[in-house]
Amino acid sequence: MEYTNNTGNKQNIVLNADESLTGINDSLRLIQKKDGLTFGTDALLLAAFIRPQRFSSAADLGSGTGVISLLCARRGKFAKINAVELQPDYADIISRNARLNNLEDVIIPVCDDVRNLSKTMTVDAAFSNPPYLKDNSGKPNENTGRNLARREINGDIGDFCASAATILKYGGLFYVVYRPDRMIDLLCSLRANNLEPKRLVMVYPDISSDPCLILAEAKKGANPSLITPRPLFLNIHGETSAEARHIYKTGDWFN
């Protein structure tokens, strides 16, 4: 397949039989697994929630296809992003997605287990869309890659927080999107790893439903002081909310 990128150069895109090519926000092209986890609202919201640190380095823990790294890189939020992914086939997709979108100078694929990361990788910020489900929760998915992405098979939320704490500089920020029913697990894991929760936003599908996601920002070595900005309602009376439209259009958080 031949594709003309944003610079006007033509590239040959190699897709495996189990992969597809999708256009997403910010004129990005995303290679995904057809039967794997696909780009969704949680990744888009987390990328918008992350504060820009334009001359700093970051790590994407459990990067998957690298979509959050791609969104942050396109917006110029970091100078370098280490996209850490355990599964070799997904690490390869990250590499190809970075090249496809001319972001290979910003995004560095790292094929490794987040639990193996050491202080040799030091970053100013880290972010993650970690597995939401406990290993023994519900019926496992038959697709191995999707199962690993959804379930705490290769590390739980405590492991992801510990990894972030290991590689973050003192005062560094960790961003995570998670499920509301596991908020206590997240907050306890953050504080246990010297990552003090500083900002917490609840996300609701609409004004009559329970929250569907939480977005958290924590700071390494900070004193206790949590702010809870107004929640994000994705839809109001059947229409996309103004705040959600702003995020979808700009890739930045609403004020």
C-alpha cells in the first residue's frame, strides 16, 4: 500500500494480514490489530489530559499501538517519548506508526516489561492506559493480545505505579486513565509509591449515568493536596458536550 504523508512524501506501508490502517485525530494514521484493542475515548482523553512539557522526556507505560504517544507527539507535548510495550508484535507496530506519521525522532519503541524498567531510564513525565481488569475477573478473551491489554496478567496497577516512580525524576508527573470502580486501588498504589495524587477528574457518558472513567495526575515526592476539577460529561441531552467537542477538535483539555 502506498500512502502520501503530511510532508508530501510517499511511503510504502507494510500491513500484516491481521492489521488495518485507520485515520484518527490530528491527521494521524494508525496501524492496529483487527482483533486487538482499537483506538478509543480513554486514550484520546488521557492524551488531552496530559500537560505539555515541550522540552522534556516522557514514558508511555504499556503503549500498545503507541496511540497516546502519537497524539502527544503530534501536539508537541514532549521532546522524547519512550513507548514501553511488552509484546514484540505491538512494539513493532509502534515503530511503524512512528515512521508512518514522521514522528520517529520523538517516539522511541522500547520492547520490555514495565516491571523491568530501572533508573537508567529517567524521564520528566510518565503516562499509562493500564489493564483495568484483575486477572481472575470475568471471562477471559480468546485473543491473547487483547487479553493482556485488558487484564492484569503482566502487572497490576501497583506495578505500573512502581514503574513510574522508578523512572520519574523528583517532582515528575504521572498520568493515568482508569476505571471508577477501582479508584481506591489506583489512589492507594500511587501513594504507596510516593506518587501523590494532585488532580482527579471524573468522566461521565452523560448527565444521567454513572462515571465511566477517571483521569488522575500524580506528582513524585509531593505533599498531599488533591484538586477535583469539574467533571467531564461526554454527552448532554443527546448531544456531544461543548467540553468534549473541544477535546476532540483540539486534542487539549478544556478550561
